[in-house]
Amino acid sequence: MQILLRWLLSALAIIITAKLIPGIHVASFWASLWIAVILGLINAVIRPILILITLPINIFTLGLFTLVINGALVLLASSVIKGFEVSGFWVAILFSIVLSVISYLLNSLLIK
């Protein structure tokens, strides 16, 4: 039950973030549910590999290169999912930052 609630909250956070940031388009709530699934899978499988591969540059930039990785993964998700459009790389980075904040707020307010 908890995983279903977290999935719905992630989809809601994606919709809220898309409304706040120009250059992000989410076609429907169903698309946001798929975006939540795909971003979750990408973050669970691909992101750790990329973090490990780019560890030297990540250390050199004091972790800021992680923002570049997050933006690239958002662009990857937008290329896979119909109904999810990101207008550019910087918009993808901003989307990942704002999505993290909104997801944190929703999860801390609604899940105890």
C-alpha cells in the first residue's frame, strides 16, 4: 500500500513541477504515472552506474556534476515516454531539482 501511495505522490509531484516550469509538458495523469515508473527505474539502475563512472569529475566538482547526470536522465526519460516533453538540457536540470524538492515536501507531509 505504501509503494502505491509513493507512486501516486511521485506522479503528483511530476504534474506540479511541470506546471511550475515552462518548457516541460506532461500530457496526462497517466503519462505522469509512467514518468514516475521510468524515472524510478532509471534512477535505480542507470544512475548508480553513471555516478560510479563519473566519480573523478564528481569529486572534482564537489558533487555538482550529479546535476548534469540528473538532467541527462530526465532527457532520457523524455525520449522514452510519449506525452513527456522537455525543451532543453537546462530545463531538464531545473526539472530534476524542483521535482526533488516537491517530492520531498509531499512525502514528508503525507507519509509518516
